[in-house]
Amino acid sequence: MSSHPLSFTPLRRIPTNTLPLPPPPSPTSNLHRTPSSRTYIPSHVYKHPSAILLELCTSMKELHQFIPLIIKNGLYSEHLFQTKLVSLFCKFGSLHEAARVFQPIEDKIDELYHTMLKGYARNSSLDDAVSFFCRMRYDGVRPVVYNFTYLLKVCGDNADLRKGKEIHCQLIVNGFASNVFAMTGVVNMYAKCRLVEEAYKMFDRMPERDLVCWNTIISGYAQNGFGKTALELVLRMQEEGKRPDSITIVSILPAVADMGSLRIGRSIHGYSMRAGFESFVNVSTALVDMYSKCGSVGTARLIFDRMTGKTVVSWNSMIDGYVQNGDPGAAMEIFQKMMDEQVEMTNVTVMGALHACADLGDVEQGRFIHKLLDQLELGSDVSVMNSLISMYSKCKRVDIAAEIFENLQHKTLVSWNAMILDYFCKMQLQKIKPDSFTMVSVIPALAELSVLPQAKWIHGLVIRTCLDKNVFVATALVDMYAKCGAVHTARKLFDMMDERHVTTWNAMIDGYGTHGLGKAALELFEKMKKEVIKPNEVTFLCVLSACSHSGLVEEGFQYFGSMKKDYGLEPAMDHYGAMVDLLGRANRLNEAWDFIQKMPIEPAISVFGAMLGACRIHKNVELGEKAANRIFDLDPDDGGYHVLLANIYATASMWDKVARVRTTMEKKGIQKTPGWSVVELQNEVHTFYSGTTSHPQAKKIYAFLETLGNRIKAAGYVPDTNSVHDVEDVVKEQLLNSHSEKLAIAFSLLNTSPGTTIHLRKNLRVCGDCHNATKYISLVTKREIIVRDMRRFHHFKDGTCSCGDYW
């Protein structure tokens, strides 16, 4: 168990990462609050037509129609109606409206708190749900068993082992350690956090176990890849007098499918028929999946055809079954039949059909599915778009695949791999010799992956195909090495080139800039000015960016003025944005704001975004608000800028404004971009999200991080907990320790030999604490650590960073 369970001592401040709730009652009212007894409800209240209407309510629209009737009849202040309204708003996914009902109630009964907690668990983040639970305890509400099961389920669904253990501790403290329902939730949480052995310990200690508990542990083993153990537990369950039900069958069949054991699958099928379960759609669907994966797709089709109430999962299983068994034509027949019967499709349906089209080489059918995406509202689904790219590539329409890829807003590693591997590797297999156009297409894709071994591989291929003297290919190689963290290799290639275009100079200047080598960038620019090649708009953008990353403000102003004066180049929006970024990072915020006001063109979001980012760095609330207001006028739905503003408020301890921003985000459905870091090891890319526990080495990583944390503290590291609020200091450190880059660095240290340079890529800006911690990690481990974040590179070595702590 965790040695740091949640603390419920009275807090002076309610956690701010929740929706706006009323301020805590005065200490006097809290300390003397007694748990409510069973509330008496007069018959005229629960028999009133309004109460009956609420019981029959099926939608948010109906609920909004009933509320005036409730108010008109003077029933809004009745506990029954308050609780029911909160419950229905939570049920329909509007936690904000549930909170609006909850907030003004002065004499809140316990049932109201329990209902709100259920709403948080179902409709909000785990942090918000736990925070409300703390609030509930602070208000003197005695928890019931369902409070813990809701929270444990969310912990399991998020694979958040740390919080799961804390909830487990509180469950024990509150006397539910022998409750079957509660402990089943504990078993499920540990299983979903991939600690199936810990789940079994909890299961084995239970004095009594019902069928739900058995199904939970069986499902836990099955879903974690221990199919044989899951089957053994089914036998043991029967020996203890429990008869498998339909849930048991649905839990065990995927494990049988993964094992590929057709004999066991048939045995389970026979049991299902004798027990009368074959008519259950979930059982039949699981049987279709099992037979397909065991290579008996004909039997799967017989079961599928006999099903009377097919769900979309049933159709998807049959399509996937045919695709995996090498019969894409039959898969497309099922897909066509699905359309004929007007079954609502999901992203899984479309991906299966696209796979079938790719295997058939049927680009026309693929185009037809492509046209369906907008109708199905799947045009922004990255997984679907990756499948589309792969389909067009395999159908030899790389031009269309490339166009989709270029327009894809949120490219993932799968997107890059789909584009690179399906296109380039197929050429090699067919012994088609790549030309310069091929290389110039592939090299930038590898540059975005930022994986140095792959960069070296493509460089070798360029040399073997005698394309290394081609100016366009060589320029792409310079850019690629710079983006893979090897800026000095990029410079060597640059110096070896006999011919250089303006793009070559731009690539090298930009490479120096993103690595924080501003002076080297400017020296190279001065050298360029002496050449025949004249700088263009992109050149100046690279120069201004280099000045910004290195704090070279006066030089930046000089070059900005030189654009038009010496070269006749009119500054564009990006140049103005770079100047605002330059001034802002140097903490010359008032100058930056004046610069914006005097711009000869109307400032765009990028300009105000640079201003807001600078205000976040230097904690300037007033100018931050001004910049944010202008941004939200132009694009009110950009989540990144909302988060920046909330962080500015949080740093200034303006919790009411933090809550207001988060409420706005929730109402508009705006999501915060989750932070991730990726590292490459032995040709496999490992992705880490903040707080993740799903990686196979998660337990080992967190244990190593704890030891590493002690080492860097001994060397002088002090955790910067200012970015984490409303939890105890120990918990703050734990949260900081689970940031994605720390997990990725720990994984790399565990799996590489001493002295190996660590390369990782991050999708967001490196936070202050991780930056400081990584400096100390490089010092105590004697490793060089190269981090590429969304803006630049950081080279950590011997306790220092190449950015000079200016980023």
C-alpha cells in the first residue's frame, strides 16, 4: 500500500482543479455538522406529477422543460427534487448545471454529496473527482461504499495506481475492508493498473466472494495476457459452487482467442449453448471474435448470421475476422450489408473496411469510404486518417496519401510510420531505386520522428545511391540532423557541400537557433550576407527566432529593421510574432505590448499567443488577460491558450479565475492537450504520458525514479512545487515525479548502458521543475540528455543545459 494516503484534515482552501463550487462553510459549521439521518419525504412531494415526470425524464431537453414546472409548484427547495435534478444533470453529462443546483443549497443532505461525487466520477477528471471527495469529507459527510467504488473505477480506467492505492487506504480506514462490493472494486482497480498479482492478493483475502468478484479477477487475468490462469480460475470457481454466467463467458473468450485454442473455445461454446447464453448478443459477439481469431472464420460467420440483435461490435468483429483471415472481399460484403441495414458505424468499422480495401488494392472503394468520413463525423479521428493514409499508400496512390498526411493537424508516430513505411519500404522491396525526389520526401518525415539511428540509416542509403551531392538531398539531411539533435553533424554536412541554396542556409541557421546557439546562428547569417545567395523572408524568420531563443534582443531589433531597409522584404505576421516573442522572453513585456499596438497590420492569434506565453513565463496577470481576451475574440475554442491563462492565474493564487477558465473549457468541450514524451530503443518507440502506469516496466520505472530522486536531492535539487496546488507537499512531489519526460528518462537510464546519450521528444514545452531535475540527473548519472520539446532543443550535460536556463 502507499505510504502516503490521502489526508482529510480540514483544509483552508478547497482544491482548485474542480468546477466552481461554493466556498467551504465556516469552520464552526463544518466541525459541528452531523451526518443526516434518513430524510422524511411527505407523500404530496413524492406523489406530485413533477416527481413522476422526473422519473420518466429521458433527455436534457425534457429536463429543461420540467424545471419551470417544479419551480412554479414550489418544489425546487425539496431535497427529493434537488437530489433528482443533480442526478439527472450528471446522468446527461452536464456537471456544470448539476453544480449550479448543488451550490446554493444551504442544508445539503448527504445524498446530494454522494450524487455529485458520482457525477464527477462519470463526467470529469480523476483529479476533480478526488478533489470533490476531499471536499465532501471536509464538509463532514460520512462516505458510503459506493463513493469508493466510483473512485476506484475511475482510477482503474485511468490506470492511476497511485491514487488507486490512496482510495484503497481510505476504504480500509472507513471500515469497508470486508465489504464484498468495495473489495471487488479494489480487485478491478489493481487489475486495470496491470498489477494482477496484487489484485489476486486482494481477492484471495476476501472472506466471501460472489459471482461478480470471481468475474472481476477472471477478467483481470484475461485482459492482462494470462489466459491460462483465467481458465484455471473458472474451474476453481465451479469447484467452489459458483456457476459461470454470461459475463464469465464474455470475459474468458478473448483470452481463449489470444491463446488460439479452438478446442477450449468450442468447449466454452458448448457450455454457453447448454446454459442458454448463445442468444445473448454479447456472448455471440465474443464467440464470433474467438472463432475468427482461432482461424475458423466459417463458424464465426454461421454464428453471426444466426444473431437476431447484432450490435455494431458484432459487425466490426465479423469484418475484422475476415480481414485477419485473408478474405478482404468477404469483409467488404459485410461492410456493404451493414450500410444496407443502416447500422451506425464507428471508427473501428471504418478502419476495418479501409484495411480490407488496402488488401484488395481497391482504391475506388477506398475513396467511397473516404467520402463517408465527414458524414460519419470521423474526419478528425487520427486513427481513421492513419488507416486512410495506409490504404492509399498500399493502393499506389501515394500522392493522395501525402496530401492527407500534410493536412493532418495532429500527426502521430503512427501517421509518420504509415507514410514512410508503406511508401518507402515498398519501393525497396520492389527494387525500385529511389531518386532525389524520393529522398527529399522521406527525409523530412524522418526528421519529424527525431530518431537519430533512423536518420543515420537514411543518410547511409543516400550515400550508397550516390545522391549525397544533390543540393536538395544534402539540404534535407542538414535539416534532418539538426532536428534529430545532432546539430554539429548538420554543420559538418553543411561545410562539405559544394553548392548551397538559400534553403540550405535557412536550415542550418534555424538548426542553430532551435539548439540555443544564437551567436553561432548570427555568425552564419553574417557569413551568408557575404555570399551571392541573398536572404529571404524565411531566413529572417530563422534569425529572429534564434535571437529569441538566446535572448539577443538588440540584435533582433537590428535584423528586423534590416529586412525592409537593406533587402526590401516586408515583415509578415510570423516576423511580428517572433519580435513579440523576443521581447516577451526577455521580460520586456510592456515594450512587447506597445510593439503589438503599433503594428501596421492587424495582429493575428500567433502574435497574441507569443505575448500570452511570455506573460506565463514572467507571471504577468494584467497583460496576460489582455492578450488572452484578444485571442478568445479571434478563436474562443483553442484549448492551449485557455490552459496558459489558467496557469497564469494559478501562479498568482487567483483560484476563482482558475475555476472560471476551467468551467468555460468544460462548457465548450475544450480539452487540455495531454503531455507525452517518446524515446526510441532498439527500433521500438516508447510513449509515456504523465502519470502513466500502463507501460510494461511501469513498476520498475517508478521505483527507480524514487531512488534517482533521492540522489539528485543529495546533489542539491529542490522540487519546484509551485506548479502543483492544493495537495500536501509529499503528494506534490509525487505528481511532479510522474511527468512524462521523467518517466521517459528513467526508462532510458534503465535500458541503456552507462555513457549512452539519451534522446527524447516531447509534445509540450518542458516545465521548470523537469528542466531543473534533468540538469541534476545529467550530473549524477554522467549522461548527456537531449530533449526536443515543441519549441527547441535542450542539451543537458554535467548539470547544465545548453539553453542557459533561458527558454
